[in-house]
Amino acid sequence: MPLLRLLPRRAWAALLSQLLRPPCASCAGAVRCQSQGTRDLSPQHMVVREKILDLVISCFKRHGAKVMDTPAFELKEILTEKYGEDSGLMYDLKDQGGELLSLRYDLTVPFARYLAMNKVKKMKRYHVGKVWRRESPTIVQGRYREFCQCDFDIAGQFDPMIPDAECLKIMCEILSGLQLGDFLIKVNDRRIVDGMFAVCGVPESKFRAICSSIDKLDKMAWKDVRHEMVAKKGLAPEVADRIGDYVQCHGGVSLVEQMFQDPRLSQNKQALEGLGDLKLLFEYLTLFGIAEKISFDLSLARGLDYYTGVIYEAVLLQTPTQAGEEPLNVGSVAAGGRYDGLVGMFDPKGHKVPCVGLSIGVERIFYIVEQRMKTKGEKVRTTETQVFVATPQKNFLQERLKLITELWDAGIKAEMLYKNNPKLLTQLHYCESTGIPLVVIIGEQELKEGVIKIRSVASREEVAIKRENLVAEIQKRLSES
Amino acid sequence: MPLLRLLPRRAWAALLSQLLRPPCASCAGAVRCQSQGTRDLSPQHMVVREKILDLVISCFKRHGAKVMDTPAFELKEILTEKYGEDSGLMYDLKDQGGELLSLRYDLTVPFARYLAMNKVKKMKRYHVGKVWRRESPTIVQGRYREFCQCDFDIAGQFDPMIPDAECLKIMCEILSGLQLGDFLIKVNDRRIVDGMFAVCGVPESKFRAICSSIDKLDKMAWKDVRHEMVAKKGLAPEVADRIGDYVQCHGGVSLVEQMFQDPRLSQNKQALEGLGDLKLLFEYLTLFGIAEKISFDLSLARGLDYYTGVIYEAVLLQTPTQAGEEPLNVGSVAAGGRYDGLVGMFDPKGHKVPCVGLSIGVERIFYIVEQRMKTKGEKVRTTETQVFVATPQKNFLQERLKLITELWDAGIKAEMLYKNNPKLLTQLHYCESTGIPLVVIIGEQELKEGVIKIRSVASREEVAIKRENLVAEIQKRLSES
């Protein structure tokens, strides 16, 4: 076993355990998972992803956003105490001398750090990048330890609710554009949540902990959430029950009006501010033509610590369960909110820059689209090759190389087989299996006559054209198709 | 200081030291570095990057490559003993329970691991992604601890030198396309390097170490490399001098012929194999029309352990030093080679998959292009907004919101100010400073007459058009510009 010299024994053990581990649910067959909770993205995955990301990014650009990027890791201290109960999921780097670093947990905190460090007071930016969380790998339904986030944020002091409304408009445009089926965006306000806690009798010190519990209402029944609040977080049962009355409420702008009249909530200054902003928000949403997609929902709390105002979360109302398609439960597909205090935490003088933003849950969307394609038996091409260079004769490598150079140099996407003497059938079969639409064929006859044959793979029709017209003819055909 | 509660003292110290640290050379002014040796990429950086990456990726696609991605971290064992002397630069993750992980050091080893784990025997793929190396931060001239790699590789058993020649063709297409000035690609073969070592009398156990020294010839003078080989690596001085005679040689295909006749080298089987392949390679390069860009260079060694055959490295021959432009010394801008043994190292049975590939040194290219733009005073737009929605009147927010919705819904990139009552001059100034070409203006008069004014920012001409023709008129103007 000379190979043993090349790989340390420990690596062998790791590799073997990888190979013996059953393939994970969502990548059965094609791709086996690599380190736990992560996976390789095959060309099939990537093509679907790139199409979805293109749509998302073009929407962000339509709304005037710039793009930026930050490093994969941040100083550990920058990320500490920003994420509430989930902070334990951060990946730390080993201390190899130097600073203590952690992999970024989201794109929002690095953005806030960037604004503060560069004293940027106003910015509309998007950011598409990987983030990492050490969650126990539930690799079904698109939850991985490494995943992609697509964020859009508006930083700056502006008149109230205009940027907030635009964020909701963007979520609607993206979810409509992706044709994922009907969706609803739940909206609430952190000040209403906190006001509700206050008037129900939650001690202020428990606000964030109870907020985390409420946030689980989309995955857990009320009675379990109530149990967590009472038994684990020490909330008085009658307080929990008062909260229970509120969190059932959801509706349109009329619910906002109703809450203004609520005998308890209307006594709370914070809640009134939140309600006032929501009323204005609904006015703008109506002008944007999306008010019917938005539901004011008192059960929406959002887990992250840094929100200070409007919060929102988009859910798919139903995934079209066609014959044979498994019902999907994917949770929220987009979310966000206002965080006016985060930038100030990174500024030595505490100068605040108000921000509002959204994150598209692209991993879940990738999963839904892939499942749907699987059900429909849809296949995607993983290359964009337009022309294949073939020959029916032996010893024609030189001519093929000259021909393909002409195509490449004209910007045409072209391939050939890396064989000296491939069979014509093998070459044509390659085109059919990879979806290449055109073949150009050169043989002795063609060389003698100064022509090239062009073959349409779909129709199998062949025509001979003059060699010097080749590029023009191919460009014509490609522009027509 | 209520803020102190929000940020632990350690975070403050870290932040302050960041803020007090002088900005790094290459991002002076705009962007301050974050954790040592990394940096944020501002919209200005990103726009330049995306243009360059678009060109690189479109070339990879022109040659029929699929795209894939792998996780940012790998099992540490996968990366161990693949990178020669530089392995110490790997970033390890902290052991937080579970597997030992490291950030990927390049994209080649993860690709080989992917092929082996998925039993893929044939694949032409590209991969654009970040990699991380704990180099002492020399953040001048585009060397960072986090950087982007753009790799293209062809895996599979094919007839000799056809894929290898295509890799060189791709490097030429990309470097020509980027208009970086004249360039040269040095070519050699690991078997010729090893054959040269053997006939010069290097003990086989020292091959890789001496190879690492030779690899430094582009940065160090021969006498310093010789000193390292003799004093640090224990090579006999006369052996070093014999190597010295060879590594001076560079030339075209005629040098290949000459080396076939070399009394010592022609006695070495490995070297002869390498020379035979290079001869064939030059034949194909001539057919591709790029032979004059390629130089057979016996001083080229490449530091990485995994190369087994042809190796290559592209260097810019001169950077056009126009008046005021600083002379640039950027080293190699693209490199690669054949690595036939790497995939087999990850296969339990040692099954080999021959591979050849290339990596574009995009960070250095970003740096060159940015420097050039700086010298020329060129500015890039960081948004793509086509139309700005303005009003000269107070209380026109509602109309502006309705108008911009029409534009967004028609796919037009549009912005407006997030103010209830902005001044017209402020609005027009925003368009001029951000490069938005068109303004649509709505006021009382226009509303009454059912028209909208369209203003060209460049010419300051204004025309009134019917409101219902707005989208069509804007699309027409945008398609004409």
C-alpha cells in the first residue's frame, strides 16, 4: 500500500468515515457531504443557484443598491453579544497567534461595523455571501452549517417608513419574480412587542428572553411556547396568558387602528410609536400596490437582539403540491427589520446610523426550486457551449484545433473532444447528452472544397457553407435561436 | 457611558486599536483594514472586481466549463501535506467539539477531493471563490490573507497535451482580454525539473526542497537561491552550479530540440518524457496561434508539491508606465500545471484521475487595474440606476411613490430621495453625482395635464410626455443610449 505514505492515518480514518456515512437526505446520490453539515455544490446545484441569485441581485440593483463584501472572519469581539440566544453557534478560528477571530454569522453585523469604521452615514447596499453557524446539522430542507445570505440594507437618517416600505416592496418583487406560489409578509414592530410585554407585566429584564420564545411560534404550538416561558424562563402564568391573547391577533391596517384603541396597549408610549409607524407604513404599501400581501401579526417577534423598529418575515402560504410532489415545510423565505442602534455600538462616540434591511432566505428557495424541478423531471444544462467541432475522419486533430481557435477568438462558446481520433457517433452523442445545439464538421471532403458542414443537433439537418462565412453564419444562427 | 454595557471591554480595546492603526497602503482613505491582513471591499472595489471576474468567467464558459463550489473549510487532514513548505500558513478552526477543520488554502485540493469522493472520472469545471492563508500581511501590491481565486481545470484521461494546450490558450485569452499589456507564459515540466536535478546530482530526497528554492528565482537572485540550496538545504556546491547552468536557459521550441541533444539531460528517461510532451504542446500552441507568447524556461519550478507534468506561469512583461504611474512589480498573474496524482491520494483504492488546470491571479489583476484607474483619474459608477423620480413641489411623496412603482414594476432601475419634501436642486444634484442619466419630474402642473417631464441629466433638456407613455418612452431612450 504505497498510498499510505501519502495520507496520514488520521486522514484515512476521516475519509473512510466520510465514505461510509450514508449520503445526506438532500444530496442523495450525486454529492456526498464533506465536513459535517456542509456540502459541495455540484454544477447542477450551481446553475439553479445562479439563476435565482441573478433575479435577486437584479432586483437589488433595480432599487439602486451598491454591492460590497467583507471578510469571512471578523474579530471575535465584534460578533459577541449581537445574536441573542444563538451566539453559541459561532465558529471560532484557532488561536494561532494574533487576534481572536470568528467566521461571520450574518452579513448585518459586518455591515454595521463597516459603516462605523468608515464613518459612512448613508448607504444603500446589497451583499451576497456565505455565513457559518455551528447548528446541529439538520441537513434536510436546506439547513446547513455553511449557507448563502442575500442582504439588502438602507442606512441613513430619512423620513419615516419610506425605506422600510421599499424593503417590503423588494421582498414582494423577489418572491413574485421567483414564482414560488402565494406568499404573505408578516409585519410587526419591536416597540409594539416590547410595549405588549410591558402592559402584560413581563419584567424588563426578561424582554429579550421572552422575545426569543415568541419567535418560535412559527415552529411550535402556543402551549409549548407558553410552557417554555413559564417553566424555563420563570414568567408568571397569568402574564403568559395575557401575551397569549395578543399573539393570536393578525390582520391588515384595520388591526393597527384596533390596537390604537386597545385599553392596555394604548397606554404604552413605545407601542403607540410603533403603531403610528405601522399606519404610515401601510399607507406607503398601498401606494406600492402590495398592501394585500402584508399582515400585521402580533405573534411576530424575530429572535435577533439588534432590531429596534419594524420587523417582518415572509412565508409561503402554500407550496403547490402537485401529484407526486412532497408537501414542503420551509418556514420563512425572507425577513428583516429596522436596527437603529447597531452601528452606534461600533462607533467610539456611539454615533448612531439608523438602518433597515432584509435578507432573502435563498437556501430555502434553492431547496424549493430544486425539489420542484426534481418532481417535474426538469433538467438544466450545466454548460453554455454553443458549437461542437467534430470530424468523421482520422488524423484531423490539427484542422479541428484551427477551427475551434477561430470560434473561440470570435467569442463563440465551443468544445471538442480531447482525442486524436474520436468516432463521429461519440462526438454527436456528446452534443446530444450535453445539449449543445450546433455541430460544425470538417473532413477531407470539406477541406478540399473549402467548406464546413453545420449540423443542427435537434433537427439533424446539415448544410455546407463556405469556410470564410463560418463565424458569421454561426452568429446568425445563434442570434435567431 | 451607557455604551460600555453593550460592548465588552476587550472589544473596545480591539476596536480602538483598529481605529488608531494607520490605514493600509492599498486602501488608504476610503477603507480601513479590519482583522489583520484582510479588508472590506467597498462598492468601488467591487465594481472593478465584477467586471474583471465577468471577463474571466465568460472565457471559462467559452471553453465549456461547468461551475461548482466547495465549502470554505475542509477536514484538516484533507489539506495536510499538499502544499510543501507553505503548509504552515493554513488557518485552522478552533476545536469546538467535532471534526478538526481548516479554511481552504486553494481550490485545487478541494476539487481533487470532490472528484475522488464522487468518483467523477471526467470534468471540466471552473471555481471562483475565496481562499485563506496566514501570510505575514504584506498588504501592498494585492497580497492579503483572504483572497479570491479563479480556477479552471480539466480532469480526465485524454490524449496527451490537448487539454494542457487549451489551458494555455485560456490564459492567453484572459490576459489579452484584460488588456494588461504584453505578457509571457513560462512553461516547463516537473519531469524535466526532476530529470535536471537527477543528472546534476541532487539526491532524490532533496528534490522537493530544491524545487522550492528554484521556485524563488523570480523573486531572488541566483546567488541567493544558490546560497539557500547549499547553506540551508545542504546541496553540494558543484551540484548547485550544474543546476545554475540549466536554469539560465529559456527559449521557444528550438530550446526543446536543443535539450533533447543535451548530453546529460538526454540520458534521463523522465526528462525525455517531459521534453516529448513539450514538443507536442508547442505544436498545438502553434495551431492555437499563441506559440510566440510561450517560453520554455528551465528556471520555472512551481512550489506546490502536487504537480507531476507540464507547469506554467504568466508574467506581465512590462506595465505601461505612463507619466505619473508608479512602476508595478506584481509577479505572476496566472499559473498552473498538471497534477496527475492528487485525486488518487483521496481515493481509497488510489485510482488516479489525471488533471491539468490554471489559476488566474485575480487579486494582482484587480490591483493593477485599480492603480491604472487611479492614475488616469477614471471613476466608475457603483450603481446602475437609470431613472430618478423627482418633484419640484411639496407634498408630492404619494405621486412619486406611485410613479416609481410603475417604473420598478416595468423592470426599470429607479431611485428617489427618502424625504417627504426634498428640494429640486438636491434631487438633480444627486443624479449628477451618482451618474443617473434620466430624471422624471412630476408636479402640480404635470399632474393636472396628465403628463410627466423627462429630463436628460447630461443635456439638461426637458420634454413633457403623456403619463401613459412613460414606461415605453423611457425604455426607448434607454435602449438608444
